[in-house]
Amino acid sequence: MQFRGLGTGAEVRDQGFSGDRSTVNAYIRQLKAGTVPPRPLWTPPKPRRALRWIMTNPDLLRPGELQGLKEIRAACPELDSTVRRARNFAALMHERRGDGLPGWIEQVRRDDLPRLHQVAYGPERDQYAVIVGLSSHWSSGQVEGQVTRAKLLKRAGYGRASLDLLRIRILLRN
């Protein structure tokens, strides 16, 4: 396949083109007719990528990612407010400032974001326990890991293993 002025089809494919001659011909017909739609100035990122940008510490984002996050936040004021609240809550957790939880809940209540109100409702119901949990330097991560391991071993028995066998398997793994 030979495109005039472009070289052989193999050369064009080597440059990253994955189409065929009919694709090029259709595009050229659109160009001649003047019906080629203009390229969009900005296309939003995929939701998964945007979520990763939002949930990552801004200091760890690359410049292109920071710019992309800035653009999506500017395009959607509700998302901008949600990002601010999520980052504020992350700061409360990382800095172990449980005493800031009531203020955070109050800020969320002032925003017109019903879904975020639902998120704030959970910690508000048992506020004192959440404040202590956010303030404590103790972690239940080790316990949760052991519980997960025990459940995995139990499921591996497909419900046919007795409690004695499960006990032996748990003790032998240590």
C-alpha cells in the first residue's frame, strides 16, 4: 500500500497508524468536503485515572498529572469541593487529629453535596469512637491481617474441614 507523499503503508504503520487504506481515503474525502469535525480542545481523563489523581498526595503527582487534576477541578465545581473535603479528611487521618472531625463534618454539611453528606453521616453517628480512632497511635492492622488469614484458611477447606483441622492449620502457619 502506497500513500502519496507518505511512503509505504509499512512506514506509516511504523509511525503508529493502525488503520488501513479505506480509513485514510475516508478521512481525505472528509477533508476535501470540509466536514472534518474540529479536535476537542480538552478531553477529560477516564474516571479511574481522575480518581487516582484525586486520592494521591499532590506532592507525589507528576507535573502533567497535576495539570490534569487542575483542569478537571476547574471544569467541575462540585468535584473541586469534594476533592477539598477528601483531602481535609485524609489530613485528619494522617496527622491523627481526631479533634478536627466535628469541624470537617460541619464543612461537609455546608456544601451542597448530598452524597458527601451520606459519607459524613457514618462518623457522625458514633462520633466519639471515630475521634478516638483517628487520634490513637495504635493500629488494629495486625489483628485484621490475622483474621483475614484465618478466613482464607477456613475457605480453603471448602466447609469440609473440622474446627480441629482449622486450628492445626492456623497454628502450623506461624
